[in-house]
Amino acid sequence: MCGIVGFIGKHQAAPILLEGLSKLEYRGYDSAGIAVRDGSNKAEVVKAVGRLKNLEEKTDNGQSVVGCCGIGHTRWATHGSPSQINAHPHVSGNCTGSASGTVESEVVGVHNGIIENYQELKEKLLKNGYQFYSDTDTEVVIKLVDYYYKKYKVGPIDALAKTMVRVRGSYALEVMFADYPDEIYVARKDSPMIIGTSGDETFVASDVPAILSHTRNVYYIGNNEMARLMAGKVEFYDLNGDIIEKELVEIKFSAEAAERGGFEHFMMKEIHEQPTAIKNTIGSLVSDKAIDLSKIELDDETIKNISNITIVACGSAWHVGMASQYVFEELSGIPVRVELASEFRYRGPILDKNTLVIVISQSGETADTLAALREAKERGVKTLAIVNVVGSSIAREADYVLYTLAGPEISVATTKAYSCQLVVTYLLALQFAFVRGKLEQKDYENYISEIERIPECIQKILDDKERIQWFASKIANSKDIFFIGRGIDYAIGLEGSLKMKEISYIHSEAYAAGELKHGTISLIEDGTLVIGILCQDNLYEKTISNMVECKSRGAFLMGLAPYGRYEIEDTADFVTYVPKMDKHFIGSLAVIPLQLLGYYVSVARGLDVDKPRNLAKSVTVE
């Protein structure tokens, strides 16, 4: 949700800010703005509704806004409709209208997150003479900073600290003070923020891609911490205003990894990166036919003492949990629950001391998942995180962390991060089964060998994707699509359905095939597309039977099965195949045609594949 950038150095800030914002477009936004200081107490604020190109046009690609210190923002509307007035940056002065142009306000700032008690704070500020021109919670927090700065005659860090104590909610706050025209001040609670340096330049952003072309050396600012940014220098502070030390971290992936690399869309690029990403992820955990968890200090004794597992996640990561539940329980014999993070902490989950809570998040900043992690930790149970971003909040707070080596994922619709998460859960389930004596050495090694085949099998599917493209063009005008399957096939159908609906805007649902007769089959009519996933041998005939029931009611059928199951062509109108693989892991192959199908349908409908409407890459607020 939203994106923030900031720059201080010797170069003009505006072009750098606009470049950074363009790298954050995937996060979703409805308006954008920048504020730049030229060394004086005045700031030039420019805002625009709609795509970033509108802001670029208003600023002549940044050339018309002069100054070497600035901040920028892409806004996702929460409080207040999308408009120029509600767009960031916001100012502390009592100006009206669009709040654009040259301003002399003491504080100018941008903010990611949600201020929960903004109405209460607004009433307080109104009583103290402040006026408001927007409907946003951000304007309230900017004016609260100004209030404490002037009332107590303190410095920026103390004013921010007083604000942080008073505010409830989540935020990554970035402000400039008129009295300190060559500095930027930031504060963070629960919303992502990174700070990078290179020579005499300093950068701040809500995600790594925004600054990768300038530096790979970054600091991760922690929860309830603040920072003072100067040209080439950063100072960090805690809530007491005391200076704290931070370690400079080198980002391992390159700026080129966050570019499209010749593909029309990031999503297609990331689909094609799956073999390499999965291979790298497996390689980080497997050596000489053995899974090594020693790096995360998860020892055998701890594994043996775990009585049950709760997997907590949102969206596609929850679908990973749904698929891995079958693998965990069948291989290790450990009972597994899969919980939606947005529900987990509100329903009073029952967790005993031997429960392991596994949280899954690509960004490591997902608000509901982070809250669920903290709930589990408060209850004293062990926690393990599967994340893709080193240094993210979830990674720092979990007891154990397993990283997926997917690299930067830009498209809103996840593909390679999902696939890497799925493989990590396979390996985790295998290790738990082996340590607990559920697998013999030979079976353990055979399973590992099968997992190591996944990248090459995915590549074979990608090499023969043209038939899926052809089929997508035929069904692009569908109104309803149903994905059906049983067991792991059902879990994969959930992800296939999500891919379809989020980027093509076609209504789609996934159902356990046996549930069709309990109401859903009434929705089937002539031409309704039903996609049957048939990769579990022991459930194949039952799912075929369900597909036949749909066909008798007018459905158009697509089948997805392993090579060799050619008899399905007698039932389905179109069939796509995947290589044969062990039933526990074949879901990693079955999801690939469904990713491609969603992509090609979206392209055929002329939609913005990478930035679907109303969606954001990282959901960092509830």
C-alpha cells in the first residue's frame, strides 16, 4: 500500500524522486506528489491525481522543481477520496485548495499506514487553532508534529517522539522542517521503510527497488525508531531520543533484477524466473541429499517436541499453507491447522506450549500476518517465518526464519514467491518427518531428489506454453470460471482462481470438487468454464465424475493432468498436461499452467497485468 521516497545530496532531487516512485508503482496508488526544498525555508509541493505520468508532466519530469532535498509519495486512498487535495505531501500550515505550489509551512510530510485515532487528534488540534483542508489522517499527523515542535520548542526528533507516543496505528512517516532545510526526518511503526547511502547521498523508500539503481547499501529502521537523514549520513534514535547504532546491510540482488528484462510484463518475467528461484531456494536448504536447518538453529529436539502446527498467512501465502497442510500431515503425522491471518488473532486461537506457528509472507510486512505473529509470541509459542525479504519485520521478530530466494517480485500477482514458499514447506515437512522417525533414509533422499526435479519440470511447461495462450484467447470473455479439485488439487485450484480473478477481473471460484452438489452446481449453465485439476491419482476418477456432472449441465471443461492421462480428452474440451511427479509435490507443477492462463486472459482483455485495479503488492495496513 502506498509508496514513499526521499533524497538528500548534491543532485536535483525531483528527478530522483520521480524515478523512485516509478519503481514503486506496483504497490498500487491513485495519486502522487513530491515536495522539494532548495536550501531555504520554503518547499515546492506538486501533486497530481491518477498515474505517475500526470505528475511527471506537471513537473517537466522533475526539471521544473529545483532543490536537492525532497520527499515523494504515491497514495492509496484510505481516509478521503482520491483527489489532489487529499494527495500527499501534506503541510502543517492552514492553506486551502490543492495545497500545491510554494509553501512556507514549518512541516511538510508524507505517510504510509493508518492513524487509528486521527479523529481524536484532529479535535485536539482544532481546539488549538489548526485548520484542515483535506480528509486525510496524514494531514492530522503532520500538524500534530508541528504542534509538538512549536509548543515544547524542541528539535525534530523530540517532536517526532512525542507524536509517536500520542498516535495509534501504523506508519512510515517522512517529514521535512523549514528550520532544517537540508535534512529529512523519518519515523516508523509497522510500515516498511529502508534507508540507503552512497557517498554524499542518502535515500529513503518503502521498498528496495526504489533505490537499487543508486545504492545497494541500506539500513533497516526498526519499529518505534526515528532517523535524521543528511547528505551521506544517517543518525538513528529510539523513543527516548537516544542515538542507537545500526548495521549497514548489502542488498544481494541487482537493480537489473527489478527490471522487466525484455518481457512485456513483470508477471511473465517472474513466471519464467521460477525455475531459477526455486533451484536457488532448494540449494540454500539442501546439501548432499540432506536438509540443513542448522542455520536457523531449529534443532532436532525442538522438532520432536512439537505436537501441532498452525500455519498463518493471507492471500496466496494462505494457499501455500492449504497445500502444505496435506504434505505435512501425511509425511510427518503432525496435526496442522491453516488460519487466515486476518481472523487468527480475533478468534482467541487455542495454542499449547508445544504448538509451532508458521507465518508465511512474501514481503515480511503483511499487517495481519505480522499481528498474528505477535499474538503467537505473546502466548509463548515458538514461531517460524517463511519470507522473501531479508530484514523485514516478520523476519526480525520470528524465532526462526527460512528465506525464499525469489529475488524482487514486482507484479502484484505473486508467482515465483508463491512457488518458492511452497517448496520451502515441502522441505520443512520432509525434515520434520525424517527427524521424527516417519521416513526411512532411502525414502527421505528419494523425496529430496523429487523436489530437486521441480525446476526442470517447470521449465518444460514454460517451453510449451503456446497452447495455453491459444486457449486463453478463446475463453477471455468468460463471465464465470470454476476451479475444482480434491486434496492438494483443490488447494492449487484456490491459487489458480485467485490468479484469474485478480488480474482478469473475471469472477472465478475454487471448490473442493465433492462440494459441488451442495449448492455450487446450481450456478453451472451453458458455456460456464469449469477447470478440473486431476493430479492426484487416488482422487482422479472422483474428480472426473464431478466434471461430467458439470458437463451434463452445459459446462465447458478444461482438464489439467499429468502426462499419460490422455483418456481425459474424452471428457474435457481442452486439456493441458504437466510432467509426472510424486503426488505430494506435483502441485508445484500444476500451478504453472494456471498462472499462465490468468496472465494470457488478462492480456487478451487488454488489462494492466502488473497493476490490477484496487490491489496493492504489500498489504501493510488492516
